[in-house]
Amino acid sequence: MVFIYWLALEFFIEGLTHFFSLYRFFNVIENFLFTVFILFLASHIKNDNLKRWVYGVIITLTAFMFWFETVMYMNFKIHFGPSSFFVFLNTNPDEIREFVAEYGTIQFVVVTILFFIPLLKLKAIIRSISEIVSKYRFKRMTILKMGITSIIFLGMLKLTKLIDHNFPYLLGRSVVLNHLDTKYIDAFNAELNSNSVISENLNKETNSTFIVVIGESVTSAHMQVYGYDRNTTPFLQSIEDSLSIYRNVISPNTSTFHSLSKALTLGNYENPEKTLALPITQLFNKTKFKTFWISNHSPAFNPSSALARVTSHAQSKFFNSKDVVMNNKKHDGELLSKVTEALNDDAQHKIIFLHLIGAHFSYENRYPKEFDIFKDSPKTQFDNELAYRKINSYDNAIRYSDFIVRKVFKKLKAQKTNSYLMYFSDHGEEVFQDDDFFGHLEDRPTKNTFKIPFLMWFNDGFIYPQDYALELNRKYMTDDLWHSIVHISGIESSFLDKSRSIFSSSFKTRKRLILGGKDYETVFE
């Protein structure tokens, strides 16, 4: 009963704080099977006192494992993995105190108590397990038989992929992978600092100001400028003739961390290990740009992760919220003053990354009351009150994002420098259009969770690359965005592959592989 209690508690807390998913379900199954297997092995210890002590250790570690997985997902919406483990390897007492002060909320305390309160009856639990095991009178196994049994059990976990959810397995794998990652980063940085690496601003004599606006959970399917039936983008509509509106762009993943980790580093589907290599902010720093990261998200919890490496290399950083995204109720308009400060900075060359909270659920928290515009019954095949309410609030959030882009655009246009404004979203969103569902889970993918806007505005004095080509219907995935930003910004680098830049005449169409290797065109088109 205690194990069932822990399993149910983990499943429902994670589901209620974020979303139920197949990952959560399989994680619960794996936790149960692995715990039973370890207890089975321990039951063959001959010394009864030692056996009971081992049972106690297993039960305590099981409680910790379930609790740890739950609070990691509850607070940071991440599953335990190599990069998370790297953080704990490098945590000092001061960081632990800061962590507790920051995340030691009432919710955190309550969840911790719920998980560990059964340990007050640890002796009773051990006695109960001993009685249950003794009833079955397992035949004693030799060490060889136990080893073979263990190999068979772990092999079954591997074949069914349940091992991908196993905490001890991930822990061991994390040690190995973090060692390899550290070696890779050191080797790459050595190459980066060598004389053979070329990184140069071709327009260094000209003042340049670039803004990259990163939307959040915005699908182009809900933007009027992309053909949506509601007036969700009045500003973009008003300047449509001066925009380059790319019509066939998708994200590589449906989560912020995974999609931006690829978009803003050298990593892509073919080279996932390169998400640790040369964050785009680091490259711009090397070419004498001043880099700004202005965000309405909380700072990345894991400082060694790919996205955290992108933000940490920015010379000026501002995070408007310390809450995880679902709890963040601060509106994107609060970032505008920081954009003004960045634009007024006297650096000759500037690139500003503006990461909005955009249209992330809960949608109704993403805009002020005056943007509560859409209240009628929207077009949807799913005729129910929840669908109507979510679509209306989502469309209001898109309308507010359009307003934010308008404000940023006007500030940038007044600069009179070599300038561009790029707007794209980290990933899309399903809001009762193709599925009776709202959100962006890869366990439940739809076309709209991948379809994103990609827009460019260039000022009249913009200096285009010599090989610039305007082809708005190119099939493109933003795991190659690093190359496109570097290319359009007039940066020459030995790491730049122009065949991966959507702006280059050398661009080559490639298969857009998603969901573990499936062709997007085959899955959705």
C-alpha cells in the first residue's frame, strides 16, 4: 500500500501541476517494477538482520527517488538526466541555501511531507515486507543465477525502453555522459580559441542593432497574418508589405528547452551533441557585438544545459520572473523598458534577444484585461465550453504579443542603424483545432504544435549578405536557426554553413525530422 501510495502521489502531483503524459505513466510502471525487483534480490540475503537493514535502505531510497523525480518535474518541468546531475555534482552549500530559499514554497514543503511521512512507520513497513516475502518462500539463488536474472530483467527494461525512466540507470548514465560532455566542451573551446577559427563582423564599420524576438507557444495557425480568420495580428497586418513572412517553418520539438537548445547553438537533429557548442551569444561576443538577453521566463535551473549556456554568455541579462512558466503571471509589457535601455546602450554593435512568455498556458494569464477581446464562439470542430474558453484566451494572448511586437518595432525603427527585427516562436501549440486538446506535448503531437511564425523586417539601410535570396516558401526547421541568424547578421565564421541558412542562395532543403526520426511531411502533410 505504501508503494502504491508513492506511485499514485508522483503520478497525480506531476499531472496536476503540469500535464498527464505517457512519459509519466511509463515512469510509474518502471518505478514499480524496479522496486519489486530490487526487493526480490534483497530477499535472498541469508542474514535476517542484514536483510531487514537492506530493506530499510531500499524503502528510504525509493521514497527519495519518487520525491526527487516529482519535485524536479513540478518545479522545473524537466526529467532527471545527465545535465541535471551535472548541477548537483557542482553544487555548493551557498547554492543549496539559495535553492531552498527560492523554491522552498509551501507547496514544496507539503509535497515533501506527503512523500516522507510513511517513513515514520519504517519498521512496520520492513516487517510487512519480510512477512510477505516469507510467504512466497523463494528458492535460494546462487550469485550466478541472480546475475543472469538481473541481466534478463534489465534487458527487458531496455527492449521495452522502460529503462529510459529508471532513476539508478539515469544516474549512472549521467556520470558517463557528463564526463564525455565536459571533454567535448573543452576540446571545442580549444578549437574555438585557436588561430584557425575565423569569426568576423563584415559590417564592423557600420552601427548595427538587431532584435530577435522569441515568441512562446505561438502557432502560425492562429495568426491572421498567416490566414487565420480572427484579427489576432492587427499590427503585423498593417505592415505586411514591409515584412518577409516565411510560410513553411516548423520547430524541431514542442518544448522550449529542446527547441531553443537547437535553434541557438550549433546543435541540430543530425548533430545533437553540438547543442553544447558555441551558443549564439558567445559567437556574437567574439565579433565585438554587445549581447543582451531579456526574458519573461525564469533563469534556467541547470547552468550546464544548452539553453543556460546561451543565456549565460549574454553580456547583459534580465529575467523578469523567477517562477516557472505556468506560475508566471507577469505580462510581457514589463520587458519594454529593458528593451529601451538596451537600444540606448552606446555599443556600436548590438543584438538583443527578447524571450516573451507569449501564449504559454495558462493563456488567460498572458495578457492584461484590456486585451480580453475575443469573447464570441470561435470556429472549432470541438463544440464545448472548454474549447471556446481556451481558444478565446489563446487568441487574446496572440493579440497581446502582436501589441508587444509593435512596441518593439517602433523602438527599433527609430534607431536609424543597420537593423533587422526577427520574430519566431520556440514551438507551436494545439488549441482545439486538429485535436480535442490544448497544449504542446510530443506524446500527443499535431501539426500546430510544430508550425510556427517566422517573420523578418529590415530597415531601409540594411546591409544584406551578398548571397541573400528571398524565397518565402522554403521548407525550413529552426534547428538550423543559428546559421540563419549568423548569416543575415553579416558574420563570417568557419562554423557557418550557408546551406543551412534560410536567407542564402546556397540553401539546401533537407528532411525535417521530428519525433525521433519521422519525416514531418510524411507525418502531417
